[in-house]
Amino acid sequence: MAQSSSKKPAGEPQPLDSVTPFEPWDFEALGPNHARNPEANDHRLRTRRKLLSLAKACATRMKAADLALDVRTSLHNPHAFNGKKVERLWAYLVRPKAEKTKLRKVLGRDLAKDLDNAYRNAYLCLAVESDRLEVSLRIHVDAWYDGQNLIKRVKSEGVHGWLQVLNTLEGFQLRLHDWKGEWACGDLTPERLEEFLRFYVPGEHQLVVDRRWPVPATPAGREAVMGDDVPSLMADELLRLVPLYRYLAWSDESDFLFSG
């Protein structure tokens, strides 16, 4: 039964014992016939645990590359917090508590409210919807300080450093909020990136760099996204975003927030 409280439930489920391929109900339970149905909660919980195990495997690989990130997942049950429907499930990889503590000291008490909410930080993401899989890096509107850190870094160093990082990400798209335009990574020019920067305003727009794989509606069409190799492909693509995360997210090595 769906919970009636508007407060987000705390706690994470247990991850699955191993990284596991996707199955039909991973997508069906998020579609229009089931997104509001609490009877599909068990299916969505399994998908959530599946994403959690995949994200933790990614976090282990990132830690070996000297990047420590915490893992969180989204709600799997219809709830006031998600509008009583679950059309998307995702796992966040986000700055850990120690890094949030450092950022609080930089921002000050008034500006550093609610940093514990994952979306208020730049984060890496693995996501499932009824019609797609996604790997992304996101700076939510409420993570304005990471967006501002990016803007300040580009202003200080010029656009070419960010351009170089983005152009290692062929297959990904740079997106601005809910705009229809896309900036295809891999062959971006300084002019195209400067065009993006003319419109992007931290605190007003979300910034997304993502790669999406369509999930066909027919069972036969879905076979390609249910292969044993798909989770490892998503993990490899998420790891490709690490240099971008290091470039734009505030940290000791990328500290431009109040410069200039």
C-alpha cells in the first residue's frame, strides 16, 4: 500500500548479490499501466536493488581511481514525494559526507542548506524508464554551486579545457534543462560550447550530459537491452564521465566557486 506521508522514507534496500541483467518487468513496472500501482512495488524494488548493485560496482572502480562517491537510489513505491507514481528509477553517485562537510565550510551555513539531498550536488546517474536506459552526469537547479563552479572555471581558464573533456565523450549529449536543443559531444566546437554557456544560468537551469538507449515497446525488441553485457556497458559509460565530474564539480582539485 502506498504511504500517505509527504516525508521521504529513509534508508536504502540491500543491493543484489551481483550485477544482474535487466528483465521485462524492470520496464513494465514503470510504464503507464503500472507506475501508480503499489502492486508493482516488488518489481520496482528489484529494479532499485539491481541499480544499487550496479552503482556500487561502479563506485568501487571509481574509488580505485581515487574518486570516492556515495551511492543512493530513488523511491520505488508511489508516494507523495514522487507524485504517487514511479516512472523512473535511478541510482546516484554523489560526493560523500566528508566532501559535503568541506563544501559547507566554503559556502557558509545559509548557502549550504540541504546538501544531504543527493540532487543538490552534481551527481552521476544510472537510470531506468519504461522506454529507455540512461547514464548521465547532472547538475540540478538546486546544485547551483557546482554549476557556478563550472562557469567560474571556464571564465578563469577559457572554454578549451571543458571542450576537451566533453569531446572525449562521443555518444553523449550535452543538454540544457528541458530545452529541445542538444550539443553532441565528440565534435563540439568552441563556438557551440560558448553558445551553450550564453544560455546556461546556474540556479535557473539544469545541466545534463547523458547517453540514452531506447527500450522498444515490443518484447522481441527489448531483447537487446536485456543482454548480459548491458549492465557492464552502462558501467563502462558511467566511468567515462569521471573526468567530466572531476572537472566541473566543486572539490579541492577544482575550486573555482568564489574566484574571479
